[in-house]
Amino acid sequence: MIVEIWSDVVCPWCYIGKRRFERALERFSAANPEVEVEVRYRAFMLDPTAPVGVSQPVREVYERKFGGPHGADEVLDRVTSEAAGEGLEFRMEIARRSNTLLAHRLLVLAERLGCQAELKERLLAAYFTEGREVGDQETLIELAAEVGIEPAEARDWLDDGRGKDEVGDHLEFAAANGLMHVPTFVFDREAAIPGAQEADVFLEMLERRLAAANA
């Protein structure tokens, strides 16, 4: 079974949904140890027009998007609370939003090297908990090194523009198939769950997909 997750590394619901899906997958795998579930991360950009290499406090972004300080406070408080319920520490007061194209391109490399899940988790933690700038190339190279990607390889990959075609394919698939909200979890390209649903919702889908495969 292949599960592709369309998400962005600066999307709070993507991190929350990731944790909920992981809990569901853990339960599913415990009950069905013979079933291999391959998880792949696909690119979605919340703001593809954001300038590359330039960051700003996420609060400023949220104030513009949600009608000022009060609206931003409501959203930030909600996602921080939801994250805490999943064991995640969001420090939105230090998070800095930036263009995420470089991060998604690096995730393409990580998939080829077999460490995509590790890099995805590292990028999310860096953004939401540590206030790292995940749109900055040097920061990305440092984070990639922490999951086993050689800095020289990561630098060459980004400098050469590699990964752009794959990211473009991810974005085109999302647009062509109406994937308007992230995260979206796509199962074998036949069924999808949009949003950071509760773990039971993901578990039910995994069980349905298994039943369909065995029918």
C-alpha cells in the first residue's frame, strides 16, 4: 500500500495530521504486520509567490490573512493547542515563514536516498519548534546533514536546480485532482482523506484499503 501525503513544511495542520496518521499507522501495522505501507511526501506550497530566501515572522502572515491581531491570536492559539494534544511543541512566536521550494526539492533528494521521512520530520521540528528558516539554503543543508545527507551532495543538488521537475509534478497533480487543502493523504491514487483528521479516520481508511486489496 502506498500513501502519498501532500503537505508543506510550514503548515501547522500538516504536522498535526502527520502525527495523527502515524498513530493510526502504528495501530494498523501492529494488527497487520504482514502489510507493507510505504509513505511518500509530496510537495504543496502554501505561498508559492513568496520570495525565495526572504523570511518574515509567521504572526505577520497570519495577521494579514486572518484580519488582524485578534484573528491571528485565535488561529495561533488553536493550532498550538491542537499540536500539544499530539505531543508537539509549537513555538509560533519565533516561527518565520518563507518560500519552501528549496525544502521540497531537498525532500525529493531525500526520497531517493531513503531518508525522506527523517528529513520531513526534521524540517517540521526546525520550523515549528526551533524557529529555523526552512527557506534558507544553508540552513537546509545543515538540517539535511543531521539525517545523513552529505552537505556537498545537498549543496550540489540545490545549486544545480535538481528536484524542480518532481516538485512541479506534485503541484500539477494536486491542481489537476482538486487537492486544495493540506494535508491530503492519498491512498494508492484511488482514495483520499483531506485534512488533519483524527487517527481513527486514518485507521478506518487503511483497513478499508486492505479489505479491498484482499477482496
